Amino acid sequence: MSAVGLAAHQFRFDQKVFWRNPASVFFTVALPLIFLVIFSTIFGNDTIEELGGIKTTTYYVPAIVTLAVVSATMQSLAINLTVDRENGILKRGRGTPLPKWVFFAGRIGNAIVVSVLLLVVVTAVGRVVYGVEVPWDRLPAVFVTLAIGAASFCCLGVALTAAIPSEDAAAPISNVAVLPLYFLSGVFIPETEIPDGVLKVADLFPIRHFFEAFFTAFDPNTTGAGFEWDQLAIVAIWGIAGLLLAIRFFRWTPRAQ
Amino acid sequence: MATPVITASGLHKAYGDFEAVRGIDLEVETGEVFAFLGPNGAGKTTTTEIFEGYRPRTGGTVNVLGQDPSAPTREWRERIGIVLQQCRMRPELTVRETLELYAGYYRAPLRIAETIDHVGLTAKAGARAGSLSGGQLRRLDVGVALIGDPELLFLDEPTTGFDPSARRQFWGVIANLKQLGKSVFLTTHNMDEAQRLADRVAIIAAGRIVAEGRPDELGDRERRPASIRFRVNGGAQDLPAALRARAGSNGELEITTTSPVEVLHELTGWALDRSVELEGLEVRRPSLEDIYLELTSAAPDDDR
């Protein structure tokens, strides 16, 4: 099998495993949609004057897309790689001729495909159920944001496994890493309700910048192509830092032995 | 004689100040099942993982299939199969899919159906790994190690935690591997298993090999005194003194001898003359387990 063929082979089985696992489908695919419905129901069709009078639902579509991508990339990888490491599946893989990069290509490919799918589904639900405009003119900005964000959060997810000592700790640690940031960064609560000082704290971390890039790309009031290069640069720097940490600290063998 | 599949000489492995492996020499021949026995913490898994290419050594030379395993190449990985001490299978994939996944990693894998048959899982081919029993999972594990058609298989304590019937079935699978011409390096602390499966056995204790040989020869087992045990109803007062029977536990008599054939002849002749029944008559050589316990009890049971 050629290298690309081998990566496709690995990806095909990673997809099978993903879709047959009820927990991964629920937390990664269903939960963001549930959040979209809950937040839209609670905050209704209010408008946010500070953001040019957009509807709250218009605000929540890019917010939930942000959450969905972080969940499909960083959280899924951190949890699944840790579980596989502790169960000896990674170690066994290292004992086969499978090159390391092919293994990661399959996993990351899986995370990115799920991210694209969720972007499409959340946007479609926003359009059909809440009448939120699809940013057809700014699709390049949407997909560039997705590509940079998904790649960066994949690297952060792989790096995060180094901080997770056991299978049981995987879900709690990866949730602790993101849940507070969803609140601080304006993903769960509109940023206009959040004090400036808090947003400054959120600015230290990548989720806020990733969300701002998506927001600009989705916002109907945006003029121009909607690229937030400054925000994306910060997300990418986090991603590169994650990559370096991952290369240095990623382990293939169980830690809790 | 064919070249050995594994040669180690003066193999050392230290973790900081602790020497887990203290100079091991061994050879595993092509096509043999080699059992590596030892208590927990004796250095079994460390040695095995050095051979498998998972761990660097700190001294000595090692050659596995013509290569130094400390720098494993893809080509070398094609030629070995590994069953780890602990490894779960993906519960979401079926037996067939699991083997298809791993088969894709190798240039010339075995046929899937054939491999499933070798490990006795044909009836379970379409079942998800999550629904298999412990013994079935372990056999799938061996199937995964076998799928690349390796020359050498490593099995690290494969039957730990098995019930006796699952263990028997598993032994059948190992016997199959031998018939396929595979060399097998097996670690275990089950003596029965080593006795049944292995062509040769090495016992490791505290990082050193303390005995090596065919399972029936180990520790001069064949030349050691045998023990003859029996009970006699109505007493054995007139038993010939030459037999030197000692009273053992629960009314048993025991004769320890280096010539059991002569002694048995005399003993049974005496019993026939008097029409006495020799109840529970048995002749016992020291078992592999006796030898093992004797050899490993001297060494401290280091913790890893």
C-alpha cells in the first residue's frame, strides 16, 4: 500500500470506530447541537445592539461552531489518545510497521472531517430553524478559520495527553481545559454581557481568538472578505506551541502501570 | 543448524541505580517455542521489551532476526509479531475488521479468514470485539500478531487470568503457531504452560538466568531422586527395611529413591505376596514447578 493509501486505510477504520462509539457521537456531534438549541431558546430572538443589532441566534451559530470544532479536535484527540495509550493500543501500534505519521494522519483526518461536518450541520440548523444567514460571500474566511483552528487545536489535543495521567482523568482534564474558557470567551454567554477585564483574561488563550475569527466571518455586518489574520495568527502560535510540546512529550506507552 | 532468531549476550538494563537485567545470555533457535519463566519483577518483561524494540538496553549485545532491535526498522517490524501483556482491542470493530485494519500495515499479510481460523474464532468473525470473552480477545490479539505473517512471535504472559478451559484452547493456538513454523518467545509464570508448549525454557530470577534447558531436563530433573508415595491398610510393620519408607503426611508412606524401578518392583512384590492394597500409589519426579520454586526462592523478589 502506498503511504497515502495507508493513511486512507487508517482513516477509514478511525471513522468506523468513531461513528460506532455512542459516547463520541453524543459528545462531539449531538452536544453542540443541543447547546445551540438551548442557548437559542433561552435568549430567544433578542437582538444585541452593541454588535450592530444582530440576533442572538446569529451570534450563537459561530459560537457553537467554535465549540464543536474544539470538541471534535482537541477534546476528542486528548481523550481518545489517552484511552488508547492506557489500553496498550498505541504501544501495539508502535510494534507494527505502521509509520507514526500515518497513525496521526488517520486520527487528525478523522477530527478534521468531523469538524467540517459539524460546521455544515450547525450552520444549516441555524439557517433552517433560526433563519441565520449563511455567509456565502465569506466562505473562504470561514474555511480558512476552520483549517487553521482545527489544525491548531489538534496539536493542542495531542500535547494535552502528556498532562493526563490515566484513562479516568482524560475526560475531566480535557473538560477543565475548555469549559471555563467557553464562559470567559463569549461562547456560552454573549460577549456583550462579559466585563472587559474577563475578556482580557480570555484573550490570553486561543479559544477567544478562534471564536472572534469565526464571528467576523459569519457576522452579516462584516464588510469585506472577513479574514481575521491577527486572531488566526495567535491561534496558529498556540497550535505550533502545542505541536512542539506534543513532539517532546507524547508517549506511546501506558503511564498508569 | 539454522541461525538463531534471537541471540543476547551480556544483556544489561539499569533504571537509574536499579539493575533490572544483570547480564543475560540466551539463544532462541528458528522454529522453537522458547519459554521465559520468572517471578514478577525478575526482569522478564524488560528483557522481552528490549527484544521487541520497545526499550533501549544499557549494556551487552542483542540480535533479533539479524538486527539490533534498539533501532527497529519498518522492514524488521514486518517480520515480528507482538502480543503485549495488556492490550485491549477496539470494542467497536468486529474480529474480521480488526484483522483487516492490522493487515493493511503489512506488505504481505496472511489471508484474513485463514488467520481467524488459526486462532479458532471463525464462529465469531462478525462479532464486535467488545462482545468477546477474555480468552477470545486474547486469541484475537494473537491473530493480530500473526496477520503480518511474522517469523518470530513474542507472547508476554498470554494466559494470565484465564480459566482452565480458555487456557487449554489457547495452548491449541500456540501449537498451531509452531506447526506454521513460527518461532515463539513466550513469557509466563505458569509452569504447566511452559511444560506443555516449550521446546526450551529459561528461568530468570533477579535479572539473571538461573537455569536453562528442555523442560524435562531443567535443573537435572531427570536425575533427581523420585518420590514414591502410598498408603497401606492395616499397617506396614513388616515392610522390608531396605525400602526405607518414611511416614509422610496423612498416614502416607514415602520412599525417596534414585532407582524407582527396582524399588517399585520390590514394593509391589511385597504387596502382592501379602495381598495388601497400596492405596494412592504414585511416583513423582520433582515437577518443573518444584525446580522453579527452588531456583527462584534464593533470589530476592525485586519490585520493578
